[in-house]
Amino acid sequence: MQIYKVGGAVRDRLLGKPVTDIDWVVVGATSEEMLAKGFRPVGADFPVFLHPKSGEEYALARTERKSGRGYGGFTFHASPEVTLEEDLIRRDLTINAMAEDDQQNLTDPYHGRRDLEARLLRHVSPAFAEDPLRVLRVARFAARYAALGFTVAPETMALMRQLSESGELQALTAERSWKEISRALMEDQPQVFIEVLRACDALKVLMPEVDALFGVPQPEAHHPEIDTGLHTLSVLEQSALHKQPLTVRWACLLHDLGKGLTPEEDWPRHIAHEHKGLQLIKAVNERFKAPKDCQELALLVGEYHTHGHRALELKPSTLLELLQSFDVYRRPQRFEEFIAACEMDARGRKGLEQRNYPQADYLRGAATAARSVAVQPLLEKGFKGPELGEAIKRERLKALKAYKEAASV
């Protein structure tokens, strides 16, 4: 029995990056031997065991063969005869197909270290094209390591394009796709994830609504970058630079989908794109079964982001409707995330990345003014039921009028 550290732990150590998760592969052992040593089995599809003390995952060396469509369409073979090299060749990228023993002696049959130094994301073998999830994984690695100068090797991009055109991407489950998308959006350069998907024609398969934004012009006065797709990438980039949570990043990606529906004769204006985009945002949300908080914020940002930009001009009654839509009284954090998404949208424009966004503090102040209305005095006056609701609304409107007047002095 020989045990090797494999994959990301080896890659990141060689890159000088922190190693978080460690994967181990065991060569020359059987399941019975692992159980005898106290390892606990967890793998349903192939033999994976948890270490009796550390709880880390140890997988028996295995080979795999394509047997159906999609990510799960594989049969696995694990036995003591499977070599380390045979196990490594089934992996996606050469930089993930290295192993080291307990003395840090490197096993690198597919030249992963060379590709690390060349800053290339290159597939290990033609079997790469058998797993459609790898298109998303490579795009995610491109986003993670873009700052280090990594790019996708041309021959790997060609295989990714082949996968995109094969129909295999449609076989991916929503859960597997969302796992990769959500992880990619939380990388330091999530816009690279979208760029790579677009470059290999996967974006028009997975998110045609986002792909449709490229080439659609906007008024240059507000959008010096002009192209709606490029603007979306910039907004996403700003969301990462400002360390926004996943909910905000997802909303940033989807906020302008309605502009893809504007007839060409109306370009570069996009009248009512906020409402037109809601059906598309809903479709993308459902396609990937995004978590509820991501779905809700994306829809709210899509509908109201132009309200955010015009906050200082809004009538008190419109401002109150906006606050009611977000339920700022019970869910203040969601309104904060809306403000953040609006600010990222304002900054995601060529040459305007450092602009101030006074609307943010103004909206926060408006929410505070509306929340400051006390309910108890109204109860003491005898208001109840629907009448109480109307009385609270009147008092909040009064508070917002006073707030707006004070802010404009």
C-alpha cells in the first residue's frame, strides 16, 4: 500500500498558495485492507474512505470509462493493480494530475509542473471531452488563477468548444452546474469565468440570456464602454474587488438581462428593460436552482436598480414603495445588498470605477427614517387591522418627506 497526496494540494503548494483541502490516493490496496486499518467507507460510486483520526478522504486508485451522458455517466474500476499514473490520467488538467509522497517527491507523468510554470490550463488526455462539467471547472480555474497570468491552452479550448457543441452540457444537473457557477463567482476574477465560457461557446448554451447582452449597445453618456455584455463583466469585476457576497454577485450578473430583448431599432435606449428582464432572471434562477436568497435579490435588483440610481430624485411615495418592496423593516440586510449591487452597477463602467455613489447613504438614511416610525402611539390611538397599516404608511410617508427636505437643504 502506497499513499500519495494528489490534485489541488500539490498544485497550490508548488504555486506557493495556501493549501486548504488535501486529497489522498491509495495505490495497491483493497477495500478490505482499508476497513481493517479503521478507515470508514463513504463512497457510493467508488471506494472512498475517511481517515480514522483526521477525517480526510482517501480514495483507492481507480480508472474510469464513459458509459452514458453527463457528469455521472461513468463506470469506475478500483483494484490494487491500478497504478498511480493510471489514476492521474483520468483527471482534468495537468496541473491537477500531480502527486507527491510523504517526502514531497513529485510524480508528474503529464508535465503539470511545466504547465504551472508556463501558466497554462491544459487537459491531461482526450478523455477530458467525456465529462461536460470540465468546461465549467476549467473556466473556474481560469477565474481563480487569472491574476497569476494563467490562460487556457488552445487545444483545451478546442475540446471545450467541442463539448459545448455536442449537447452534453444540457445533460448537467442543476445542482452540479450551480456548485461550479457559485464557486466561480466567488473567485477573485469571476468575470474571467464568463469570458472563458463565452470563448468556448458554452455561455450561449448555459446562459443564453447573458450571452445575448454582448454586442448590444447602451447610451455612451451613461455607459462609456457602450457594450452591455462588457458592462456586465465590469460590474461582476467590481463586485469581486469590493468583496461582495454571492447574492450580490449573482444579482450583478443578471441585473441587465432585459436589455437583450430590446429591438435593434430602439438601440441604444432600453425602455422598461427592468421589467422585461424579470422573466429572463426567473428563467436563469430556475434553470440552476439558485438558492432562494440569490433568486430573490436578483429579481429585486433587476426590477429596481434604476430606482437606486435615481434615489435622490424619487418622490417620497416612490421611495416608500421601494422600501416596502424590500421589506426593510424585517429584512434590512437584503436592502443593504441591493444598495451594494446598485453601487457595483454604477462603478462597472469604463473610467467610472472610482466614482462616488451618494445614493447609497441616501437610501440607508431613508430606510432609517421609515423604520423610526413607532407603532405603539398608533395602537394607543385605537388603530387596528387594515386601518393600523394605513396609519403606519402615512406616518412613514411623513417621515420620508421630512427626510427628503432635510437632505436637500
